[in-house]
Amino acid sequence: MSHDFSADMGGFILQTRDWTPFPIDAKQLHYLIIKGHVKYPTLNKRKIKDKNKVDQLLRLITISQIFWFVLNILGRAVQHLAITCLELTTAAFIVCSLGISICWFHKPADIMMAETIESNSRIADILLEARDKARQPYNRTPLDFVSRKDWAWSLYWSNWINILQNLHIVFAPTMRPVNRFENTLFLELSGSVNAAWLGLTAIYSSIFIVAWNNNFPTPTERLLWRASSVTVMGTLISYWVITEFGLFWYPALRQRLAHIITERRNPEHSPRTRSLTGQSRLVQKASLVTACIRNNSVSNDPTLTLPLKAILPIYMVAVFYCHARAYIFLEDIIELRSLPLSAYTNVSWSALFPHL
């Protein structure tokens, strides 16, 4: 697991006879080993751990603080003491932090020097051996064909980032092949991992609804908080429905009904229509615009193409989510001007545990 994380972080650099050195991820490294292009890395788990700059004592202190904070939140709820919006927001981020900590338990941190893996094979030979799998032009490295299958969220995120890149605001590496993996790259998740991610996100979103009946300074703030908390939860459900429909359900249904659609588009079965020049130009312009929306990458990478049925609704979902989260952050601060008296009362642990 440590080797996988180290590779996906760009910890291994492939050096061939005919190509510029470039980083390889875990799947690409495994592919090269299986095909006999490279030998198994001599870097063992102890060396990776030695490079790791995570302080285990600091991690223990952080976990202790999280445990004490959650314990206080539960104590306040049991004793019917006020729990502020800021505390609930902190609890929501703790859920995310715990999920990340579990997933990154074996992940090394802040490794600055990568291990170079030399290969006697040429990139040209590796691509020829892969045949049709390596037919498409690469976007990051010549070995994209091995592991290039982005997660749906990664496709959406790339579409948004590409807007900035088209405005010449670039965060990702511009050279090809890349010399590092950007941290916004998310590979496809398995079914169980995706379900766990959705469950964790649902817990995160539902925490804001806990403050449904909180004593807000004004009724308007309570109403806005309720609307924002429901919107955050609603965007999660909307994301799942839109993604499943636009990327999976609709294409599968269209494939099953392909013969019916083909028959209806056949000129023999359709009435003749006149096409005006102006209408043709309008259709061409509309097609160009929709093509740019589907794929707005600078290099026009075909793997980043999204159907309009997915990307347009997701843009609306993102707008609603950003507004809802912005208000939640704002209310976390402005609520502090007028808190109920019990918000300043500490948890009486002796009342909960008389023997302490």
C-alpha cells in the first residue's frame, strides 16, 4: 500500500532510452513489471517510511483533540446545551478529516525526491506492444493508456479548471510529458469505495441539518440556514442522480434502442424537410458551442468529454451548492454576535458520570 501511494504521488520516475523521464503511477508501474519492461523497485517499505515526514506524535495529538471535541459536542447535546453553528461546521469537517486519515493511513507525506526506475525498453516498443490500447494521443504521459480512466468528479473538476486554463490561469504542469502529478487528478473509484464516499458525504451534509431548531439571532437567519442545509444535502442527491443518468443510464438505454433511433433517422422513413442556409449556419454555431461545453480542454483531450445531460445540470448544482456553503460559513461567524446563554456553559461531566 505504501508503494502504491508513493507511486501515485509521483514517487517513481521512469527513465527509458528514447524518452524524457516522467512520473508513473501505481497501475503503470505494475503494468511495466508484469510486461517485463522494468524490474521490481528496490525501494522497500522501510525506506518509504524513512522519507515520510509525518510526525506520529503530532498525529496522535490531533486525534486526541478530535476525540475530545466530539465528546464535548455529544455532552452538550445530552445536557441540552446550545451547540453553535461554528461547532457543527467543525464537526462536519472532522468527518471529512477522519475519512481522509483512514484512507491515507499508509500514505507518506512531503516526499521531495523521487526514485528513478531505468528501463532498457523504448517507449515506442511499449506503445507498439499495447497496440490499440495506446492508439489515442496521451495527455499527461505516454503510459496514460494503462490507467487513464478518470472518476466522474474528476471529469467535472477538469471542466471547471479548464475554464481557468482558457483564461491563461494555469495550475497544472504545462510541459508534456508532465514532470509531476497534479493533486486534482482523481482516478475511477470502485463500486464499494464510491458508495463509502457517498455515505461519508451524506454524513457531512446531514450535520448542518442538526441546527434546524437552533436559536438563531433572527427568524430570517434560521430560514436561510434551513434552506442552505437542505440545499447542501440536495446537491449530493442531485450529483448522484445526474451522474448516473448522464454517464451510465442514458448511454446504456440509448445503446439498447439504437436500432429504433436509426430507423427513425433513415430518410426513407422520415418526411422531407427544407434546410435554409441561415438555419444551417445557426445549427453549425450551436454545434460548435455545445462541443466546447462538452470538452473545453485546451488540448481537446477526448477522454475529458462530458455529455450535456450531465455537465449543464452539474453547473446548476455547483451554483446552488456554492451559495449554500457560502451562507453557512457566513452564519458561522455572524451568529456569534447573539448566542444563547447556554452556549457559554461548559459540560458538567460529573452530572453525566457521578463517579468521576
